[in-house]
Amino acid sequence: MALPTRHILPGFPPTVSPASHAVEADGWVHLTGQLGRDLDAPEAPLPPDVATQTRRALANLARSLGALGLGLEHVVSCRVYLTRFERDYAAMNMAYAEAFPPGARPSRVCIGVTALALGALVEIEAVARRP
């Protein structure tokens, strides 16, 4: 087995943590978790609501996938982390469902956590598979 390929995507801001934007091995692409930050203005404040942060986090994942020649249709699994689980779960689900049409949704787990980087309300990571 070849060593994994660690992707630092050109034109993307550095990740919030010391990590690659994505790591690929044997056709599996593991994407670093995305917050609802603006990748074109990463110092800008996060949107105040979980639905907007969710849409932006998913758009950031889609942009990362696009830079690797993939799309959301290649995502097989997602992990969603929420800081205000009971309050935000329904709103996050509604925004999340917009990105993945019925019949084309990846497997998913959603976990309540005490805090996320930058004070985010939601973080989403994904695993995709190359065709």
C-alpha cells in the first residue's frame, strides 16, 4: 500500500487546527472538519445561527471536494458536531438535507460536544470515495 497523500489545497486558508485539508489513501478521501467560516474571508465572524453555519460548512466541504475533482455525491459518510444539540439539531438537519437529496445521502452520525474551534455551533467532517 502506498503512503497516504496529504492535500494542502491551493487557494484555501490554512485549517484551524494543525491538519491537512484532506488525506487520501486507496481511493478514500478523509476531509478535515469544516466550520461555517467564509473561506474567502477566514477572519470574518461566523454567522450567528446554526442553519447558516451548516450551509456554509457543507459548501466548504463541497469546495474542498471540487478542488480534488470530486463532489458531494462522492461522500459516503459524515460526522456532525453540535455545541447546542437539543436547540440546534432540527435546524441543522433542515439545512443539511438541502445539500444531500433523498436517495443520495451519506451515512451520518451527529454528536453533541461542549465546544468547537472559533466558537462555532457546528462542524462537519466527511469521508468520500473516488470512483
